[in-house]
Amino acid sequence: TGACMYVHVCSALQSVVCVLLLLHVPMALYFSTVHQMGATAVMDFLRKDSDANSSVLFLMPCHSTPYYSHIHKDIPMHFLECPPPIDSRFVDVSEKFYAAPKTWLASSDFMPSHIVMFDSLVKDFDDFLVKESYKKVYSIFHTHFPESERFGTHVIVFKKITTKF
């Protein structure tokens, strides 16, 4: 009976291990290769699409992209900053932007060659993008499960179109 019990314990343990592997391997593959891939992929695109005259504005929650560590170029890039609060009255740039996106952008002194944002923001800037001659040049999947309304399922890049005579 001891040997029989050993076989049942091993069989039950093997079943548990198989079930855990069947559940965790697909999740590990998804979360390591698909989920939130847009933030890195957009940097690869910007590295290839930029030149010495390029500049980039990220209208995304702060630290959404790997920034210079992936672009490997010395071009001006700005993102919505969110430093630690100095006191209870402190409001960071990111919070000011999301409170009034159009107003914030209209008051910005930095008009880049490229603007990067999540698809959830595009509808707020349609008029601005057309008026300022920006054209959508890249869209990449980011996630099936956005963390909040500030994130989207895709990362979009707009490029200022300049006419040369």
C-alpha cells in the first residue's frame, strides 16, 4: 500500500505541475513579448525616422517609454514630467496636461517634428494636428489592458509635414 500511495502522490504532483505550466507559460510569453510592447517599439521607429533636425514630444504619462536608452541619438525630446511633490500645493506637468490637454499644448513653447501619444488622446488633438500639419506616420499595438484612461491600446506617432519648394 505504501508503493501505491507513492504513485498517487507522484501522479497528483505531476498533474499540478502540468496544470501550472499550462497556465503560466502562455501568460509568461504574452507578458514578456506582447503586453506593453508599444513603448519600446515606438523608440525603434523614432531612431530610424529621426535625423539631426528631429525633435520629439511625448504626450504620455511620464516614464512611459525608455527614452534615450533606446533611441541612441542626440535629439531634443520632452515628456510630461512628474517629479516628487515639493509640498501639498505642487502640481506636476503631467497633471496640468491631463487636466486641460489642449490648453497645455497651446501654451507649450516646444513644437517638435514628432509627437507621440496613446490612441486614447488622439481625438482631443485632431484639430491641432491638422492645423499644425502633423500626419500620422506610425501606429503600434501597446496593450490589450490599458492601466487607466491615460493609456491606450496603441502608441501613435505624428510627424510634422513640411513642404519644400
